Amino acid sequence: MTITDWLAAAEAALAASNAWRQPGLTDESPRREAQWLLRSLLGLTSAQILSRSEQVLSGSQLTELNAGLKRRCDGEPLAYIVGQAEFWSLPLRVTPATLIPRADTETLVEVALALFPDRERELQVVDLGCGSGAIALALKHERPHWQVTAVDACADALGVAIDNAQQLKLPLRCLQSNWLSALANERFDLIVSNPPYLAADDMHLPTLSYEPRTALVADMNGLGDYRRIISQAQAHLNEQGWLLLEHGAEQADAVRSLCQQAGLSNVQSWSDLSGQWRVSGGQHGVI
């Protein structure tokens, strides 16, 4: 079977399956999906696929491609199939123990960098619920002088973050911790987090079945972890330090209210590229 033959067969298989499609997206293409799968699994560029279109695939290549195609037709995300996702232009290993980093989360990184624009300034920073380490590593990449701590309650997820830090040669301090519980008397200039924020009955959960539910769903109708983090944050922020939290598009008012109730000042929200409220937070000790 040639590359052209396999792409045609894969396109037909994907066209016959709906499990891989995301509700609400109208530009999904079985042909493009098949090409992404081929590129990712065989390490080929688009130009190489064109120039080698009549190349006969080896038995081992066919086995790998067909196994990946079946997983994709069953709905498994491409990032888990290939074991990698990109965030802030950094290649990250991902596993079913970690969320797949989304482009929307880059808003959190952008806000943090804008609030602390001095590249030479040394800051103490912590990323709570770091998962693959995406946010912590993006911040460390952009601000090498920052001392960045990444924590996660899940040992498997923390192991992925450690591995990504080593592969990217971006030093992080990684600790297993349920939010700030293992950071007793430590204080930070910046606390960032993308905690679970979906309610248990959220309509999007069926499309996220391959990702860890503990990283997606929070009690109290999706606000439970915000309450826990915000209530602890003041005791762990330096003077004028910032707490920044990613949240769902409809949760900005609730998160700001929790920040204000906890005594944070300069409480505000920031929108993502699509204009949806994506990040909210406040500052410690500033009036």
C-alpha cells in the first residue's frame, strides 16, 4: 500500500466515523485529519508526503498507522495517540494523566508576562495543578530569571511535567501537592493556575472522555477549587503579588467575586483571542 492509498483509506474511515469530531466545529476535514495522523506518526512534513506519495509503506509503518487510525476513529485525541502536543511553541509530552494543553490557556501566560514585563527581574512563581507543565514551562521559557515551582496532586502528571522540563532544559522545581498544602510558609510573587472548572453535569464532558476527569470537574458547580485556591492565596503571596486563574467563559463574575471576598485588590478579568473572559485575578496588599 502506498502513502496515497493509505490516505484515501484513512479518509474514508474517518468520514464514516463521528466519534473523532468535535461538536460545533464545522471545518473538520477527514482528509486533513488523515494527513495530520500520517505526519505525526511517521514524522513527515506536508512536502514530504507530496513528494513520496507513491512510496510503498512498510509492514511496521502500516501496523502503526492503522492502529493510530482506529484509535482516532474511536474518538481518542490525536495528542494522546502521538504522545505530544504543542503549547507556546514548545513540544510537550502528554499522557492520559494530563490534560491536553489548549491555545486558550496561552492567555494566562500572556497576562502573567504583561504584568511582569521586566525580563531581568527575579520572581518566585508557582503553577498550581501543573499537569504536563505547560504553563510553568512557558513562563520559564520567557522569563529565565524566574524561579518557577510546579505542583500537582497527581504523581503521574507531575512525572510528565518533570520529563518535559528535562527534555526542554527548562529547570523547574516540581512538588506533589494538593494546591498550596505542601508549600507551608512559602510566599510567591505570582500564583497561576488552570484548575478544574467544569460542573459534574457539564454538556462538554462527553467529548472530553479521554482526558482525566479529576483535572476537568470541580464540586460546587465547578467553583470548588477556585474557592480553595483563592482562600489560601493571600497567605502565600508577597506584597503586590498576583493570583491569576484561568476559568470558563461564564465564570468570570463568580471568580472575581471570590477574589474580592478574599480581600484581593485590583481584581479584574482578561479575555482570550475570541473575546471570551478567560483569566481573572487580583493582587495582594495593594489598595
